[in-house]
Amino acid sequence: MNSIKLEALQKPCPRCGNRFECGAAIHQCACFSIKLSLQTKEFIRENYDDCLCISCLNELNLQNPE
């Protein structure tokens, strides 16, 4: 029996360029614990095609409070 090992991906943040570990594909990402405002979610959806690092998510969330 073959077992598939799922791992978080190392990728660059499209906003700041820093590398971070994205675990969205394995449903274990640090970003899942961040509550983003509706304005922040909309801004990210309109401006980025990929995941952002935790630092950028927190920074954007502070700029767009609910």
C-alpha cells in the first residue's frame, strides 16, 4: 500500500517576497487562525492570486479593520 505524505509548501509571499510555509493544501496553515475583515478579504481577492504570509495578512488586516 502506498501512502501519500502531504506537506506544507515553501513559497514566496506575492506581497513582500519573503518565503513562508503554506499549509493550505494540507488543511494545516497558520493563516487559518487569523480572522480577516471583510474589507481585507476583498482587497486580497482583488489584488493577489496566491497565499500571503502571516505578516502581510496581519498588516493588511490592521489597515482595513471591520
